[in-house]
Amino acid sequence: MGNVQPTVVPYADFDVTSDITTIRKACTGLGTDEEAIISILANRSAAQRLEIKQAYFAKFHNELEKVLKGELAGSFENAIMAMLDPPAVYAAKELRKAMKGAGTDEDVLVEILCTSSNQDIIKLKQAYTQVNQRDLESDIEGDTSGDVRNLLSGLLQANRDENYEVDEGLAEQDAAALIEAGEGRFGTEESTFNHILTHRNYLQLQATFKRYASLCGTDILDSIESEASGTLKDCYITLVRCAKNPQLYFARRLNAAMSGAGTDEDTLIRIIVVRSEIDLETIKDMYLEKYDTPLRDALSSDCGGDFKRLLLDILH
């Protein structure tokens, strides 16, 4: 959508042999040279980091992840591990983690599935099977229920129109259908919301939300706030925000991960690592615009040690 900027791009003078030698040296002898590890991994693209992993194994007959796991700890280790996976594989692991054990971390499902393009979903489903030897659609169906299940299963079909054309007549029609569905005359008609929010392109949805506001006198987000609840509400709000401005959605997620007691480091890792090669530069702009504080400063006061150094390095 539009002109978005990453913070991490492929490193121009990439020399895999020199990188693995530096990393090897950083992990041998007394103590670990975390700075050396950060300065390499935070400045290479995911594809280059994959090459580093393969070259490391070929030369030293040892898995880089294993070596680093033995040297690092805590959120810093988690972030480095996230960076050594291809993005779809990492997202697949996060989804599995969110559904494993007692209870489901719905926030993670919503954040990953509701912000993915058709292409992302297709890659994610393949990665999920490859990593977990399981089927993502079956796991989502077994782990969620009712309208949330219907919505997430709908998203997994990867049927969103991804053109940039806007049909004003359709916007009018959809807006009217959403208003009728939300008025609760037959209970909220989730299927109408689900279909429109998972099938229309983002520009089309923006036109629909405008028509909705002028027909109904309320912003669609306010209607969702009062009509829906729980995870379904979170899904709808995420889908609407992503249609309007995905980078602002991620800026809000980052802010929420840092506000209140304690910091949600996993969310910081997910967004900063995954978006670094897509639109993190633009997310930084949105963060500053919305919260009047540079994202760097927010992270600086909220995180510490090597974890903080790594995130700030990825932010550039």
C-alpha cells in the first residue's frame, strides 16, 4: 500500500565468510561479544541471515542457533532466534505457540492473521505445515469458536481482492449492509461483516467506511466498539485499522506493548523483526505522529541491555 519504507535492507558489502568468522570469534573464549553479534545480524536482511546460518553449519559443523542459544538469554536470545528464521517460519512458530497448551493467546492470532496479505497467508500455511507437521486451518478451527473461528477461517482462504480499484456503487451497498447488520435487528450479522472485511481490497474498504460514516453518522470503529465484544471485536478493529493504515496499526500495537505494568517483549520482537524489511521506517513515522515521541526513545526507556541495543540497531 502506497510508499512504505523498511529500516533493514540487504547489506551491500555482504561477505558471508567474514560474518561467520566474526560470529564464531564472538562466541568463543571468555564471555560473549554481544555487540559483534548485534552489529552483524541487525544489519543483514532475513535472506542474508539465512545464508549466514547455512555457511556457519557448512564450515563449523554446528548449528548457529544452538551455539547462540548457549551464549545468550532472555528476550535478547528470543529476538535473535526470531531473526534467524525466514519470516513465514517465525510467524508459523508464533501461531503454534499461541495455540499450544491451555488457553489461546488470541491477540497473537489476530495480529498475525488479520494483517496478512493473501501471499503472506499462503506462505504461512506452507511454513506452518513444514515446521509443525500440522495443518493451520485445522488448528485454528480446533482452537477458536463461533464468529471468531468463522472470521479467521475466512482469512485463511486468502480470498481478498488486492486490486486498487474502487467501486463506489459497491461501497454504498456494503456500507448499507454493514449498517443493517450492526443494528442488531437479527443480532449482529457477523457473516456480513466477515465477508466484507475479508474480501474487499483496502481502498475499497476505505471508501465503504466513508460511506458508512456519512450514512450512519458514526465512525465504523465506534459502531464496532459498541456492537461487538471480546476477540471478535479485536479482529474487526484490526481489520478496519489495517484497511485504513497498517503502519499506524503496528505503531499502536508497539505502544500498547510498552504501556502499563511490564513490557510485552514478544510483541516488540514480532513487530520490529518482521516489519523491519517491510515498513518499519514508516511505522516509526506513524509512531512519532501519533504519540509525539520517537519510537527509539520509547524503546530506550522501556527495554534494557543487549535486547534494547538490538532493537535500536534494527530501527536504525
